[in-house]
Amino acid sequence: MISMTVWQALSRRGYLGSAWPWRAVAFLASGAVFGAVVLVVIVAGAVVGGATAVALVGLPLLVLTALCGIPVAAVERWRLRLAGVGPVPLAEHRVPDAPGLTRWLTVRLTEAATWRELAYAVLLGLVLWPLDALVVAFAAGVPLFLLATPLLVAVDGEAKVVKLWTVDTWPAAFGVAAAGVALLVVGAYVLGLGAGARAEVAKALLGAFGDSERVTELVRSRVRLVDAFEAERRRIERDLHDGAQQRLVALTMTLGLARLDAPPGGPLADQLAKAHGEAEKVLAELRELIHGIHPKVLADYGLEAAVADAADRSAVPVDVELDLPERLPQPVETAAYFVVCEALANAAKHSGASRVTIGGGHQDGRLTLHIRDDGHGGATSANGTGLTGLADRVSVLDGRLSLSSPPGGPTLLRVEIPCRPTEPRA
């Protein structure tokens, strides 16, 4: 298992005596050879396939050429181990929804990952492998040639280092060999730098190809989870409203009628009165719970009315300065409403505030809310205030939630969510 990268090896003592210079040469040289092969395959496939596209034999060649990026990317990810870079995420290729070669080809040719890997293969064949070859030639080839000058003089009587420079004496030959040793030392570090830079380029390109679709799918899955959570919230609210609440109403009415029929002043009347009072308390708590799950005023009249209703029910006096002439998307209204409710609850429980101000509006395609209280401050989203989950929910909508609460106050909670109005407010 590789414990370091070539970059880390370059900064340590003993680099020249380690295997890293050899690994750098192997990485760059194999990249030059592999890139040249990829270039030949792509050019040959494109030329032959294009020339014979009229016939049936040309189309399979073009298809195979388009798919060559998949094995090229796989080999490149494997080669990155030579430079100590890895693991690089694999591209998120979709699994065909039906068996058969035709369906497999259809899925591969219609997904973005295939064409992105083909683009990398073209870049490797046109740009990257010549750079690998140049680094190996100048950093390793030239010093080795200079180092072999005495051997060439011994065999042929002279060695042509350059076209106009011929070495034909032993002192000059050994002098050139000594220069070759010095250049070989420098070249070892140049090879390490070249291999590290080349590996980082490949990692960035292949890693981006593998991560982009995964990130997109993660974002989509978060949105689906929020939608599913909202649907489940509505279902619970509906079941409680139409089921448990109606039964409690019926129970309260029955107990009330039983109190009328019971003899006044007796033990039975006292027990019925107590049961009737407890049923009314449970009904009131259930109504409050239903209202907290999904307030009807939010669904019917929108965010501004729901915020005004929450302000009326707040234990701390609230000034509402919210101006929303149009309805906003339902997920945006729901997220903003529960942020307001959580902020009011925190102000009542923890801040010691005497007044809260809620303001904001919709402008330039963004809903902006700011909730300010005059409490003692010191609030953080990490102290179990419930704002962390709300911040995650706002972030799913590409929004942002920020909290400013210095010791001594005031506390300011600000929410920004990009959105477009859906309809004028009723």
C-alpha cells in the first residue's frame, strides 16, 4: 500500500536513493507509450469508421471509438498508483435497465460520463503524452546519453554529443560523463515534479468526471428526501386532523352530555367534570400539534399570513415587517416558516428578549428574511437550538442561513432562498 505521494517524497531526505525516481520514470514513460497508442486507436477508428460509414462496417468502428474512453480512463486510474495518487473515483456509469448488447450500447452512448472519458482520452492522445515524452527525454535521456559518453568513445573512438560537438578524448569524455551525473541528479527531481504535476492533472480531470454526476445525484436525493418528508408531514397532519381530533371532539361532547345527565354534586359528576376537562386539554394540545406540523394558514394564505399568525401566538412581542405581495413555491414557504417558528421559540426560551422583529421580502429573485431579538445574545447553531437541521433544509433549496449573536446581543438570524413567485397572494 502506498503511504505517500511523489510530492511528499520530493520533500524528504533520501529521495534519490528511494524507488520514487524510478516510479516517476515508469509513470511518465508508460503515459507516453499509452498515449501514443490511444492516439493511433482514436485516429484510426475515426478515419476508417468515417470513411466506411456508408457501409455497415463503419458504424461499429465509430461506436467502438466513442467507447474507447471507458478503458482509457480505467487504465489511467490504475497508472496513477505509480505516482502515489489514489484512489480516484470511478465514473458513475448507469446500469442498463434491460439485458442485451443493444440496450447496453444505448445507455453508454447517451450518458455524459462516456463522452467525458472520451474527451480525456482525446486530451491524452493529443496533448498529455507528448509532454510525458519530453520530460522523460530531457530529464532522463539526455543525462544518460552524457553518462554513456566514455563507452561510446571506447567503442567508436568518438561520441557526437551534439551535431557540432564531438568528443574524441578520454578527459573530455569523462568530463561529459561527470556533467551527465550532475544532470541525472537534477533530472531525478525534474522527473518527480513532472510526474506529480501530470498525476494531479489526471486526478483532477478523472476525479471531476467521476464526482460530478455523483454530486448531482446526491443533491437530487436530498431534494427527494425533503419532498418525501414534507409529504409524510402532510399525511400525519391530515390523519390527526380527520381522525384523532374528530374522535376527541366526539369524546368531549359525550362527556359534556354525560355531565348534564349526572346528578349534580355527586362523585360521578365530579369524575365526569374532571374527565371532560382533561379531554378538552388533550384536544387543545392536539390542535397545537397539528398546527405545528403544517399550519393550515400557511397552505391557504401563504408565508406572510403564517408569520403573522406565529407572531400572534409568540410568548415574546413580535413586530412583523414582511412584505410578500405574491405567493412563493411551497417548499420555500414551508422552510422559511419553520425557521421563523424556531427563531421565535429560541427567543422565548433562551435569549431573554423583550421584543422580536421579523422583516424581509422578495426582491431580485430571492426571499430574504431577518429575525432580530434584543436578548443577551451568545446563541450558536451548535447548541441544540434546532437551527442546524433548518440550515440543511434551506441549503437543499440553494439557500443560506446565517446567525449573528455576539455576547450581549442582539441576535440576528438571516435567511436567503432563491425562488420565483408562483401566483399573486390571495
